[in-house]
Amino acid sequence: DGYELPYVQNNYPIVSNYDQDIFEKPYNHSAISVVSEGDIDDVLLTEKIFKPIIASQPFVVHGYKGILATLRGLGFKTFDPYIDESYDDAENDDDRRGLIRQSLEKIKKQDYKKLYADTQSIREHNSKHFWDKKSVSKQVNKTIQSWLD
């Protein structure tokens, strides 16, 4: 109890844009986020992947092939070698899901406190990078320019 967003917990009507809210308790009481992006066919990053970044939490993400490479291209860091990220290169979604499952099984066997300590610099970099408007703008402009070239 208490892990749902307050408006869900209290049966308030759902209003658009609540998906952008971040409720801290689930992030404060978990060691890792498992993110499932809504679209696995298009190159699209949504609030789902940025929430664990904002919360300074390690993550595994189910999305399109190369989603972690896209994040790295935007200046974020991912969690290899602490988390097996081989799933990012899987050609099809069935293979990607299987590799994600294997990665999560490996994570379950790790000491979550050690994982957190080992990934501290990555998590801090990502959170800082997210809030650095100049850096993110530069990366977005670079991406848009590459589309135009």
C-alpha cells in the first residue's frame, strides 16, 4: 500500500499528463527500475525512461533495438558491465525480451547495495546530465542536424 500515485490510490479521476508525475516512494524502496517503453518499433524516448534517470536509479529498459545506444548518443551513461545490456542489440523483440529476462535473473543474484555503490558515478552523471539544459540542448541539436545532413 502507498506505492501507487496518490490520485490512483484515492480513486481520483485520471487526468491527462499525470504520466509525467514522479512519485518518489517506489524509487526510494527499490534497487532498480524495469522500464517498458510503449513503442518498441519506433525510435522514441518517453518519460518512462527518464524517471529512473531523474531518480538516480539503475535501469533495464524494454524498447526498440538500440535504445541504450540512443541514450548514450544523448550523453547519458548506461550500466554495462554492472548490468548485462546485450539485449540492446537483439534483432527481434522475442530475443530482446529473453535477454532482458536473463539480465534480470543475473541482477537478482547481485548484492543490491554493491550494485548501487558500483553504479553511483553513472547514476550521478545521468541525473546531472538530465538537468543540464545546455548539454541536453547540444545533444538534441546534434541529433536534429544529423537528420538534415
